Amino acid sequence: MKTIIVGFGFIGRDLVRVINEKRDIITKYDRNFKLVGVSNSKGYIYNEEGLDLEKLLKIKNLSEYGKNYKDNGSSLELIQKSNADLMVEATPTRIQDGEPGLSYIKKALNIGIHVVTSNKGPLVVAFQELSALAKKNNCEFLFEATVAGAVPIFSLVRECLQGDKVKRISGILNGTTNYILSKMYFEETSFELALKEAQERKISEKDPSYDVDGIDAACKLVILANALMDRNAKFEDVERLGIRGITQNAVSLAKKSKFAIKLVGTIDKKLEVAPKLVPINHPLCVHGTLNAVHVETDLANEITIIGYGAGKETVSAVFNDVLTVLKKAKTTA
Amino acid sequence: MKTIIVGFGFIGRDLVRVINEKRDIITKYDRNFKLVGVSNSKGYIYNEEGLDLEKLLKIKNLSEYGKNYKDNGSSLELIQKSNADLMVEATPTRIQDGEPGLSYIKKALNIGIHVVTSNKGPLVVAFQELSALAKKNNCEFLFEATVAGAVPIFSLVRECLQGDKVKRISGILNGTTNYILSKMYFEETSFELALKEAQERKISEKDPSYDVDGIDAACKLVILANALMDRNAKFEDVERLGIRGITQNAVSLAKKSKFAIKLVGTIDKKLEVAPKLVPINHPLCVHGTLNAVHVETDLANEITIIGYGAGKETVSAVFNDVLTVLKKAKTTA
């Protein structure tokens, strides 16, 4: 399977490292797996014989790769000319219009390329359209890394709970706010101080609104609702309240009654992101940068899955999606 | 796919109910799915055209089914004559020799019948032998319900974390002891009183040794080690200490320091079941009859999955295994 990676930031680079380290596992699913192209916003490298992964891991800019580099070559051009079987799309998220990832994913699916993405933007903007496009063109379209990082919530429901009907989902879906609220809970700091530390530790963006106003969590909730509960949800459908109004006093008061205040996303009759009192003994009550998703179904009743919602662990979700594509291609070959 | 159920207790009956209710999902994977036989220790019913599920759900003893009932007909005979494609084995667990399930599973795999089991016994006694037999005869051999009830730990690792290497597993694998320890933790009761209540509520067996001495948890640990970490573990390899020595005083002391005492199974260099201090904020620290499995891997780092370890939820694991067999048969057909 000829593969390209579009977007060569943290996740793209991590994926190349894992592909290089885990050759043996990849070969079990596909003897002919080759990474043939990598692009970012400045250009791309392409070699139909396969790229040199060791070399790729050493360079800082794609231009340093040498003769296979095309300066100003666009990702769309790479998608078109590579005739790849699989594209991993890992460009930065823009939730306003899903671009540039949305165009890349559409292009790939339209010409029959399987897609794995870690990018929330395109899914928030156009989940139904992309799913339909994938189905029409017999393409796999996987996006495990978009919600709760390394937590394999989509494959869990798709592959392990296929016979269960999901009735309700609640989740702690944003690691930054959970870090802040955990700090307020354990160390009794103010919201402002906890936020400042999150920013200093680069857990939060400089503009914290995306995290603390619940925008990121709301995006993830939209994707969960569409993918796991067959909703046709849009970002605007989410009732959203962030954690700026949460005082140290409120956190301490809750703690005395054995509750923690958490930013919880809920998919029930409505979609809601809001601070909630979570009993400290409830499985959903995880701390630090952990994420948790609590799924209520008709048969298993309640399943909770917990893991790291961002950072270096996220490559697990992307790599496992890649293997799933290889595995499905193999069994249907 | 022609299916038989061997063992018609709580789980077997629950499975028939779910098969009856979820026809639509089954049909998506296999239009020709039919339940053709059901057996217990007294006899079996068999109809190659398919059994009447509504009728089956109404009767108490198989003999009431009527003309398709064979009194004293053995399960082995049913397996042989039914020419089934899939057997669900749900006979009672005997961990000493794995019988009678072990013979049924061997018989089925030997003649090319896929097997789904909820029975720990055969797996504890003969994991490697049965796995090899299944592989040799191109049979699926799934056993999700044997460990942690409804928690889909095997399919999680097999289907969602296929690219991760499992380095360590720890788990709360026995609901009865967790119920007892939770009662001691929250209500400050003695071990004896908590055990008595567990027995009255039929959570524990009359002879509590299987639960409180860690035998059940050790069996599950052996299956986890063999299935998820490629070990060749036997029951005797597990260092085992139960919870009879845990006093209310010890539980209270731990609680003051924000720990709960839990019966934890660990697969690391060695296999061990023993009471451990678990920090109350750790994802593994679940209460009541919940089970939790904490998996440490090279990529995702830490994933914890939590759900009900026994009772009516277990049918989720069995039914999802059945669907997995149908799905795999479909894609390779």
C-alpha cells in the first residue's frame, strides 16, 4: 500500500518514527507498505519507490531531504500525482471551515484513496458529506485521533461493541481544562494561576479560549455524536459553557461533598458541554491531562475508557487506524 | 451461519433473548443466521431449520420444547450431528480440569466449528492447545466474556491497539471482592459482614473461597497473560493472596491517606493477585461490582477500561463475539 502523509508537524513526524520502528507489525498486514510522499505547507517530497525514513526523521525542514523535494509543491498536487492508496492527513485544525484538511480529504476520497486523519476541523464541518463520500468510493475513513487522543473510543464502539446500541455518552474530552480543574482541586489554586501554569507548560494555547470556553470539547462532542450515535450534529447545536466562571471556592465546596467539578460533554437528547459535579468515585472522574469517555449502552450498560487525550500518545490512535486500513484491505483483497 | 448453544444457563438464555431482539443487526452480517441447537446437561433440542426462539424463551426446561427435544442427548452428539458453523459454549466453569467445556470446545474446533465461550475453565487449563487447534482449523476462537464480564478487553487490544505492544497489565478482575472491599471502604463494615451481605445478595458463591482467596482473579489473569502478552502461563504460576486478612482497620487507615485497598491482579515479570493500595484518584480505583483493566503499552502509554464484571451485562461480550465471527466469516467469504 502506497501511503502519503499530508501535514508534517508533531503527529506526522511521530507517525514516521513509529512506521520506521514497527516495520515487523506493518509487514504482517501488508508486505508492500511504502511511504511515498510527505507534504507540508511549504512543499512536498515524493518518491514512488518509497522514502528514506531514517533520513526523513533527521531533517527539520522537508527541503533538506534533497532531490525528491518540490518547493512550493502543494499537498493537492501530491495527492493527485502520487496515486497513493492511503493518505494520513495531519494538518492543523481550523474549526471555522475545516481547511486545508477538508479539501485534502475530499480530494483523496474522490479519487479512491483511504483516509486516516487526526484533524477535527473537517469532521466538525462536514462529517456527513465525508462519510458519504468515503462510502460511495469504497474508502476507509478513520479518525481515531480526533477525539480524546490515544483513547480508541471510535474503534471500541465499532469493533468491540458493534452489537450494543449506544444510548448516551458523556466525556471529559479536553485535557487542558482537566489539568486546570485538577490543579484547582488538588492544590487549591485559583483558576487564573492554574491556567497560567497550563500555558507555561505549553498544555494550553496562548489564546486559551479554545480550551477553557469549551470550544475544543464541543467539536469533539459533535464528532462523537455523528460517528457513534448517528446524529446529524453541528457545532452550533452544542449548548456550551466553559470553566472561566469556576472559582476556587466552588471547587473546594464540591470537594467537601466528594465531588469534583469537571468540564463534561454530554450527548443525550441534547448536546451539552458544561462544568458538572462528578462524584469522585465515578469512573469518569479522572484527573490531570487524562481524558475519559463514558458510554451507556443497552447490553453492556456502562463502559468507560480512559487515556491520554493529547501529546505523544496520540500517535497510537493514528498508527492503529493505519493498521486497520491495511488489515481491511488485506481481508477484502 | 448455523449456530448451536451448549450450556443453557443464565448466559445461554440471555443470548437467545438478545439474538431474538437484535435480528436486524445479525442480518447485516449474515442473512442466513439460524440457531439450530441448544443443549444442557440433561439433553438437547435440535432443528436444522432453526429453533423457535420465542418458544425457547418461554420454557424452563429444554424438555418442554417438544418434538425436537432429545432426552439424554449429549452436547458432544449435538456438536457432531448439527454440522454447525458456530458453537457458543456456556457451560459452568470448572477450573480443575476445564470440563465439560474443554471437551466440547476441542470437539468443535476439531471439526471446523468456530467457538465463542464464556467459560474460563478450558482457557485456564489449555489456552495454548485450544488456540493452536483453532488456528490449525481456521476457526475463530473468542472468549471475551471470560474476563471482566462485559468489559471488552480482548477485542480492545486485538482490534483497537493492534499496533501497540502491551508491556504490563493490572486489573480489578473480581466483582465480589471489589463489592466487599468497597463496602468496607464506604460503610466501614467488617470483612465478615461485607462478605455475608455479598452472599445474601447472591453476588458471592456459598463457598466464598473462589472469590475471596483470589482464585477467580488468578484464572482471569492467566487468560489475560496468555491472550494479550503471549505468555505461556498456568494457574500455578500466579502468586496469590486473597482478602481474608484485610481488616476494617487497614481499610480505614489506607483511606485516610487517600488509598483504597483493592484485590489487584498484575502481569509484569511475574503474575500476582494480591491486595494492593490503589490511590483513590487512579483510574483503576473503581468500586462496587465494577471491574477495571489497566493496560500499559509502548504507544498509548496507559489505557484503562471499566465496566460490569458479571451479571446481565455479560451477554454484551458474548453477543459481540458472535457478531465478530459473523463479520470475519463475511469478509473472508
